[in-house]
Amino acid sequence: MTFIPEADSGSAERDEWSYSPAFGVGPLRFGMTVEAVVEAAEELGQAKVSECPRHHAVFSPTWKVDVHRRGAAPSQAAVTAYVSQAVGLYCIAADAVQGPQVTYDGLPLVGREMSKLEGDAISYAEARDVHLRYTPEGYAGPDDPGVVMRGQLVGRAVRSRPLFMVTRDGAHTEWDSMPSEEYFHGQPAT
């Protein structure tokens, strides 16, 4: 059986970035310093660095690097990178609208309608005789601990905003490592 992803209206012209588990996404490499992330992000656009509130004492101080597309009208950051003082870059979030397209072995992950992504993830898993993972919110994605699928409300649709991660200081899993800012980023109201 061959896996062919379904066309999705959310996959407008985007830069294409590669994902390497435990290594990085596009020009961003896990473990980078804030300065290195800002320099690498120049490929996409302009970076803005801010400090993240420290919600849990177990985590070292963390910075958020929002990367906005060069020349684009003011909008959401295309990519948000989270950098811990202890481990460096540990989380890269691709915005559902502005972000680059990142694929997982041919499965497009960014900006997809969540129901279409689920159907493609199931077809992908069946074609390759592998598993898929569901988040506690019910979002389907690859069975890779370094990919945490999140939903982002875009108009009336919920589109995919994947997080590419490694475990940060004081956490046991990537899910435990998720930045507090990402828990409710663009989530539909309940």
C-alpha cells in the first residue's frame, strides 16, 4: 500500500524544512544558544527574543524566540523557538498559517485541518505498518516522542501547529517539557 497525503487548503506556498529526530528542524538544531537561534533564524526572517515566565521552579530560565517572516505584514510568528539556559534549544513550534512546511517521512504536518491530518496519519501508519500517537486533546500524529501535535484556531478551523522537541532540564518526556505558552496557544475556547 502506498501512502499519498491528501491535498489540504491549509498548505499554501511555504518554505520547506526538514525534521531530524533529536537533531533539529530546518536551520535550527536542538541545544543551540539564544544567539545561535537568532543567527540561524535569519534564513526565514527577523527574530524577537523575550523571557518566558518561570512557572515551574524545576526548569531553568527560558527564552522565547519569535521569528517573523521577512517582508510580511505584521502577523503571528512563523516559528517560535524555546531555549532553556540549561539545555539550549529544546522546542520549535511551526505556526499553522505562517510557518514553514515540515514533513515527517512524506506526511505534511504544518497548517493541516486536524481531521484531514488524522486521516493521512492513519493511512501513513497502515501503509508503513507503524503506530500513530494521539495527544490528550485527541490530535493524531506520528509515533515519535519528538513531535507533539497541537491545534491552532485559524478562523473557524483548527489547524495543525506541531512542536518539535527534545526533553528539557527537569522533565522526563517531551510532553512534560512543553512550554507553558504552548498549552493554550491558539486553542479553541471550550
